[in-house]
Amino acid sequence: MMANMKLTQKYQALLDEAQRRELPDVQNMRLCLELLSVAADIDRDCAARLAPYGLSEGRFVLLFLLDAANDGIAPNLLAARAGITRATVTGLLDGLEREALIERQADAHDRRALRIVLTRKGKRLAKQVFAQHSLWIAGLLSGLSGAERKQLSALLGKLAHHLEAAA
């Protein structure tokens, strides 16, 4: 059995306090906090890898979706696909446009509508970042066997199902 992993400072403080108060089921709490710690570490590493390109995770997602939409995409559809609000997508697009990574163009079929397309600069950046990001993601799980990855996926799915049922 593996030793307990190191928790981020805030989660370690929570666990220490739970143990001090002798709360029930501290082991389940620890496991949850370990999961949150790993997720926070992945999120932090992702942000650090995207930062040199001037990208946040949100901007990266939009570049990825726009790269797949050869003829461009309407901002409302882009927001829906990214799972963000229209206001949020507008702010992200404003920043991408300032950096000449995207263009807002009139829709060929409906002049009242807009389509968002990547510029050449945006396409170059997208290809460069996607290649590196894919390798990073693959590397995150490279220490797990195929069976372990399947098991992790099944366990995360079970946990997600339990959360949905509890909500």
C-alpha cells in the first residue's frame, strides 16, 4: 500500500483540523482532499504551460474549438460548446482579437450574424500549443498501465455518478 501523498497546504490544514476534532471518517476526507490536491496540481501545471503563449485555459479551449471549425463558428455556439456564458466568451474573444489570433467576420448567409475564425497567427499558435499540450497530457498518465487507467476512469465515473445522484 502506498504512503499518503502530500496534500496542498490548505487541504492539509483542513485534514489536520478534522483529525484534531476527531471527526468521523477522516480517511474518506483525506482521499477527497488527495483528489482535490492532484486536480489543483494539474490545473496549476496546465496554467504554467499555457502562460508563455499568453493563454489561459479558457482561451486555449476556444482556440481548440475554433481550429476544428474550418468555416468559423458563431459566438453563441462557441460559448455553448465551451460550456461558458456568452458574456464570458465575448471577453475571451476580445482578448484573442486584440492579439490578432481571431477575426470576427460577417456570416456569408446572414449578414446580421457573426462568425469567429482563426487568423493565420491563431492557427500557427493553435497547432504549436496543441502538439505540446497533447504530449503533456499523455505524460501525466504515462506512469499508469492500461489496466490502471481503465480502473481510474471507472472509479472517477463512479464518483461522478454518486455526486450527480446526491445533487
